[in-house]
Amino acid sequence: MSDFGRLFRYARPYWAALLGSVLLMAIAGAANAGLALLIRPIFDRVLDPNTTDAPILLTTIPVFNVPVYLHQLIPFSPKEAWALVAIGILLVIVFRGLADYAGNYLANYAGFSAITDLRQQVFEKVMRQDAAFFELHSTGRLMSSIMNDVDKIQQATSHLLADWLRQTFFALGLLWVVVQMDWKLALVSLTVLPFVLIPTARLGRKLRRATRRAQDDAGEVSQILQETLSGHMVVKAFGAESLEADRFRKSARRLLRSNLKYVSQQALASPLIEFFGALTIVGLLTYASRQIKLGQMTAGEFTSFVAALLMLYDPVKRLTGIHNIFQQALGAAQKVFEYLDREELVKDRPGAQALTGFAKGIEFQQVGFHYPNTSATPVLRDVTFEVKAGEVVALVGPSGAGKSTLASLLLRFYDVTEGSIRIDGLDLRAVTLVTLRRQIGIVAQDTFLFNDTVANNIRYGRPSATDAEVKQAAVNALAGDFISRLPEGFETPIGERGTKLSGGQRQRIAIARALLEDAPILVLDEATSHLDTESEMLVQRALSNLMVGRTVIVIAHRLSTVRRADKIVVLEDGRIAETGAHEQLVAAGGVYQRLHDLQYLEADI
């Protein structure tokens, strides 16, 4: 119930539409009850050859004992009883249809709007999570939850909400009909309901668990699909199509078993209702034949009663099915709420101030760090150094030394576990994330470009940039020539992750993006490591343009790219091994000289 109440809170902004839907569905329910009441005069008056011209009694309002005649509800009174009943049936159906249509639209409007808000909130919450969150949750599973799980909830809160209101008011109207006709007979007839509702409630709990399992299996299928499609070139290169097909088949079979388990449990409610409904009808026919013979009930009264009772069982049956699907939605909601309830490990502190500029420098003070989802073995230990404004500082060292981790900590993808990082004397954790990241541009070895036009990729960090500014950034990044040769120039779509471009072209687009953002601090994380010699030369020239007037932190394996850095910080096993200029470190005979000699030996070989 807590999950249901939480879902319902998303519909509060649309309370007017919900209220209108409730009122309209109540009208539709009353009209549906009117159809059951109109059966009585058909048998007692229209089909009876001894009919008279007396007013046609529809019902008597209980407690007040007020009779309701058909001619009182119709604006004109035909002389023929059949004409009066026929007009009544047509009017009831028209009113029921109009009310049901409008009520259904309003309920769906409220449901779709509420779930759109929920999906947006989940998306924004996931996007605010730290890097450790994305290490724990694969892209495919996250996509499955944001789409498939929310779709399950959407089905329950839009289509089923409308049907639930419809069937509820239909059931209430028909219940009133059978009770006011013969409350004792109605009570006996409805004694079977507990035998239906109690097992249905128990089935609902099992259905919720089965749904959660099915959604998890669907997430696994999405994960395999996303990985295989994204890495299709690797799959083909290793001839692993059959391996991936087998993985997908096994995962799909698990999803099939989960879905069949859900279906088998859900289908139990329908035969249960039909069996007890048949028992009730058999008992009623036996009772009615005796009452009609004794003259205590007319054929019209009994037919109207049985028709209302039969009509009542259909909403009850539908409501049990709706209950089961609601349980399915609640099962899906559990995963969605897990994401919403997860605490953001990297977030703005209360009272965090805006970082409005950069003037002095960056200080790493006794920084220690270990990744949240791994053992407590530190990746960085007691790292202390300073990057003054305007300096070019290089971070070098063997793989796994912690170079890229320092860049991630500077951008606050993670928070340090020991020590602090300060910009102009302010701890990064004391400033807002948005203003911190506006001060830092990054060009990484794995350039990510969106499946959009060249221009939109360049202006990604500054959407308000003009076309002239975009073109100038591309020229400064030495990308103008190849962009002009593309089929549609700057408006050419570049494919998923920029697959229509070469590695060097993608890097120059990324450099143009960083140029246009114009951040005072620049991080270059192995920006040329995957390029051929010609592309590297072009990217190095573009990077030189980008570095002018900025404070730069360069992360590199190739020591030739950092020879002219103002300061080189050498990391080994998560600690600073050496610090100095290129010539000093080569002459010192330490880690840097070893790396230097190894690289030149490799070049000679």
C-alpha cells in the first residue's frame, strides 16, 4: 500500500482531471444500472398481452419508499409502453457512452501525465548519480527499468485506472439494483464473493514477486542486446555471433519462463469466478421457479434481478484482473523506487557556493581514494601537489598508477576519501557541481560524440553559441577542412558515438567542443593515445591552440608529449614518486628515467 500511495502522489497535480473522471464514471455506472432496471418492464409490460396503460414502475428508492416511474425520466410520454422503454434504453446507452468516453479520456490524461513526471524524475535522478552507480548498474538494465518498468506502471495508472473506475461504478450501480429488488436474495447470491476475493488477494502477492522476477529477466535481455549491438564490430571480428546468440537465447528463455509463471498465476482468478457464478445462478433458478409459482415474484422482476446479477459478475471479474495487473505494476515500481531512493554520493552540500571563476590555482592536499564498489585498497595515497594558474602540469606513470583517477576526482565524478582538492582555496565539496564543471574542459582518449549533427556536437557544452562561433571553434581545432568536405557540412549527422568519422576527426570535434566551452582549466586525458602518426600531429596542433591561455593538466603515457610541461608529476602505486621538469627527472635516475628509457628502447626496436 505504501508503494501504491507513492504512485498515487504523482497524480495529485492532476486531481481536477481525476475528479472529473470519477464523476463521469459514476454517471456511466448509474446509466448501466438503468439498463438492468429497464429489463423488468420489458417482461412485465411490453411482452405481457394483458398490459395496461398504467405508469411503468422502474424501482422504489429504499428507506424513503419513493417510487420512480419511467415517464418521469423521459421528457415526453409516448402512449405505447414499448416506445417508452425503447426511448429509455437509447437515452441510457447514449448517456453511458458519452460519460464513459469523457471519463476514460480524463483518467488516461491524469495517468499518462503522472507517469511522464515519474519517468522524468527517474531519469534526472539516475543522471545525478556518481560514477560508482554506473559501475554497479549496466546501461541495458538501467534502460530496461526506465522504459519497461515505467511502462508497466503506466499501463496500470492510465488504461487500468480508467477501467478500474468504470468497473467499480458499474459494480456499485448493479449492486444497488439487486439489493433494492430483494435484499435477502442479493445477500445469499453475494456470499460467494469472499471465496473469490480472498484467493485473489493472495494471488496478487505472488504476482508481484513473479513480475519483479520477469522484469529483472527483461533487464538482462536488454543488457545483452545493448552490449551486443554496441560492440557488434568486436563480435564480428572474433566470430562470436553464435556465442552471443546463445547468450541471448538463454536469457530470453529465462524471461519466457518468468512470464509464463506470471500468466499461469494470473489466469486462476477467472475460472474461480465463473465456477462460483455458475453455482449462484443454478441456486437462483431453483429459488425463482418456486417464488414465481407462488406469485411472490414476477417473471420481469426475476429476469431483471438475474440480468443485474450476471452483469455484476463481469465487473467483479474485471476488477480482479485489474487488481492482478496493479500488482504487476507495483512489482515494477519497486525497482523504480530503488533508483529514486538511492542516496546521491556526490551532490551539492547545503550552502554550497558558486565557483564564479578561476584565478590562483589547484591544490591536491594529501589526497587518498579507493573506489566505492571495490575493496578498501587505496588507489591514491597522500597525493600532494599544486597546479598554479597558467601552468601546464603533466601526470605520468605506469598504467594503474592513478592518473585518470585524479582527473575524475577533480571533476567530482567521485569524492576523495581522504584529504581535499581545492580550487582558489575552496574545497571542491564546498562549491556547486554545475559551477565547478563549468570551469573545467576535458578531452579524453575515449571521445564520446552524440548521434547528432557536427554543429550540435560542438555546441554541446554551450547550446547558445552562434553558427559563427561554432565554425570558428572548428577552424581553431583544425577541423574546418574535413567538416566542409562532409555531405552536409556542419549539419551532417555523424552516427552513434561518431562512427562516421575517423579517430583523429572525432578528437578534433571534441577539441572544438572544449574550445567553444572556453573553460579556464583543461584536462587532457591520453588525448592522442589511439591515433596514427599523421592524426596525432594534427590533434597535437589543435591541442596547442586549445591550451593557449589555460591552466592544463596533461595525462599521458607518451613522455614525448609532456617534455615542455612546466611541471611533471610522476605517480607510481598511487603515490607521487617524483616531481620536476623533464631534464631534471631524466637526470635523477628514478621512475621517470626508467619510463623514458623504456619508451625510447621500444622506439628503437
